[in-house]
Amino acid sequence: MRLYHGSDVMVDKPVIVLNTGFSDLGRGFYVTDDMEVARRRAQTRARRCGSEHGMVSIFELDEGCVPWAMWGACQPSLSGSVGGGPFGLRFEESKEGVVAWARYIAACRMGNTEVVGLGQPSIVRAWIATE
């Protein structure tokens, strides 16, 4: 999967600890699979930082690198055991998935980024509010 990160600087290797944690999903490195969203984010970031140009960094992600939990009508669960290792969190493309996503964002904004029974996801894949 090709992913994009919009910023005021080019990023070769993401460094999560540089993030302040005051974002929708808390501390992390935010990417999108939509080049246009990343381009607009880069322009906004450059303007805020006083940079002349925004930059879009491109990354490749093997989705099979972690087990995934799906969240929708039911709380997310993983098939098999990950032994406390990294996992990814996805949200169903359904009304229930959108509701779960909104609740997760609200919890994250209050500092609770953990998923009950699973821990903190290494990757979160969902939507972004662009309107």
C-alpha cells in the first residue's frame, strides 16, 4: 500500500516521538492513502511554519506486517493471539464503523488511545473528516 505524509519538510524515516500527541489519535505519524489530502496538508503545514513549500513524503506499507482488528458493530478482536505484540486497527465501512470511529477519536482526544482488551494499536486505518 502506498501512503503519503504532508508536511513542511521531507521525511525519510518517521520519528513518532517528535509528535506532540495533541492530534486526533494521539502521538503518532499520520499518513493517508490519498495524495491530494497529503498535498493540501503539506501546503497548510508550510504556511503555518513559514516555509516556502510543502513536501509530500511517500511510504510503502505491507498490510500483512501486523494482525488487524476490525471495529464496527462489535468491539474489535484479533483472530489468534498476538502475544502483546503490535496490531492494526480498522473500522468497518458501515454506520456502526463510523460510530465506532467517532467514539475512538473522542477517547483519543481525552488521552485514551488504548483499545479495551487489546492495548494500543500500532496502526489505525480509518477515515479523515475533509468537509
